[in-house]
Amino acid sequence: MLISRRTALSGIASAAALPLIGRGKAFAQNTIPLTMASSHPLVIPWVGPLKSVIVDKSNAMLEERGSDSRIEWTEAYGGTLYKFTETLEAVTTQLTDMGWIGSLFEPAALPLQNIMYSTPFATQTVAQAINTMNKLNAEQPAMKEEWARQNVSFFGSCVSDGYSLYTKKPIEKLSDLEGLKILGGVSLAPWIEPLGASLVATGIPQMYSQVQTGVGDGVLLISTGAYPLKLHEVAPYVTRVDTGPLTFGGFGINTDTYESLPEDVQQVLAELGAEYSKANAALIVEREKSVYEAFAAEGATVTDMPAEQKQEWVDRLPDLGVAWVEAVEATGAPARDIMKIFMETVQAEGATPLRDWSANI
């Protein structure tokens, strides 16, 4: 159970703990205390921009626009307030006013936000993925309603690079995966099990030791997550699959908090929420390139999966689009329409999906 916000914040230093005296007349007129939080640390590319973009730029923007309001920020990153499985609940219940929400941990509450886990190999670039989901969240009533039911005002998606393989032995053909135990998030089971491997569901922090001790023979993970873990030390064969960049949540504000704010503060936070999304995407592009160079420089064997093998992989998967539509429509959401719009939008953004996941719905 989550602790109360009042109790939790009592032990956290305010980011603006200095006395208000001397900060200027405008700041003293209307000081608004707000909390920004995340279950993950600032080094993570979808968390860092919460501070570097939203927290660090907000008061300067308000001052530039002549606003009487200033935000007194309290920041709580790295799980100070809540665990990674509580990112939605923390914002919904106002344990934090705003922060990063991981939709991948909320398949029941946010099924529409998780559509990209049922559409692998649909995108080729980070921009295609994040632009598609931001557009759907901005334009589709069902997507907006999904957030509204959680008392969240949503402003910008977060994105990662595509998934690749980190294994103890080389993967030269898909049959090399048969019989292997592959570590990864539970949502990836439908991606890997049709190839004859078994998925061992786990979290990122445990992956290194579990490969080292034989719990798994390898890992299916994004490269920007794999490199900080040094997975290539225990799984030195890096096969760059690139299942396509995908979104998995983003920046949201508790709706009661948001609606209580002055209009100019609302506008600044909304604009910075969109900028957060762009900054996260830029970080992913920058870091993905550098981490593959680092893998090779640090002794890993890095190979790119041939295009024909990627096509074989996606062709061997079950019809994930149909399965997702059937499951989500059972909850009353218009999943069929969303799937069709998703596939149309991702192609309009310039993607060439290796499979049309809306073909049989």
C-alpha cells in the first residue's frame, strides 16, 4: 500500500528549499508547491527530461511571460516515493502531483497505451513511434478517456529503442534460439516463444546476475537499458534485432492538481510536457548509437540480424493484433478502431511495418 503523500514528502528535501525572501516580487505573490517524481533514476532517458526540461525550465518560462506564479518544486526520483509498479497509482492518488508513468506495468488499466507491445517490427525510427502515439493520445477520444479514468492529464509519450538479443552463444540463425531461456518482461513472451525459446519473466535489475548464474541463457532488451547493466560482460554476443522503437507511457499530471493551477501555469506545463517527449526521443537516438559502439569497444561481438531473418521472425509470430483487439474490446474499449488507426498513422509517419497487424481484425 502506498504511504500518504504528506508522510512521504516529509523526508524529502525540496528542490526550492531556500527562503522565499529576496526571490523577487513576482515569486512571492503566488508560490505553488508541486512534486515531480519517478520510480526510476535521472540517468534513465525517459526520466532525466522530467528535471532538465519541465522542472528546470518552468519558472523561467513563467517569468518570461510575466506570470505572477512561480513553482516551488519538490523532486523525488529513483523510487524515493514509490516502486516501479506504482507509477500510475502514485499520480492517480496524488502521492505525487506529476511524473513518469510506465504504461507497460499497467496492461489492465492502460491497454490502449500498450498497443506497441502487440505490434512489433512496425516502426524503424524513434520519431515514427513517438509521433504516432502522441498523435493518437491527442486526437483519439478513447485514448484520452483511458487517462481520464485514472485521473491523469497526459502530455507526452516516452519512447525507447527496439529490442535486441544479448546471449552467451552466437545467434546466427533463428533456430539457434531453440531451447534457450531468455530473460525479459512478461509482455515479450509472445515475441520469443514462437521461436522455440522460453521466456523467463524478470526485471532489469536482476538480469546480469541471472545470466551469470544460469537462470537465463540470454536477454531480450533495449540497448539503452542493456549497456548500463553491462550485460555484454555475461552475454557477450549482441545481436542487433531492432524490433522497432516503441512507446510505453510518458509524462502525466494528476488532473485535480492540473485543474487547480492558474491557466498560465497549466499552459507552461503542457508545452513542457510536449518538449519532454522530444527530449526523451533525442536522448534515445543519441545513446543508441553510442552504446553499440561501446559494446564493440568493450569486447562484445556485435552483429546485425539479417533482414530475411527479421521477416521470418515476424512471420512466425501469432496474430498479435487480433489477440490484442479481442482482449481489449472485451473491456469495452474500441480496440479494433484504434488498431486500424495505429497502423495507418505509423505508416503516415513513414514507417514500413514488416507485418500489418490490422489485416485480420
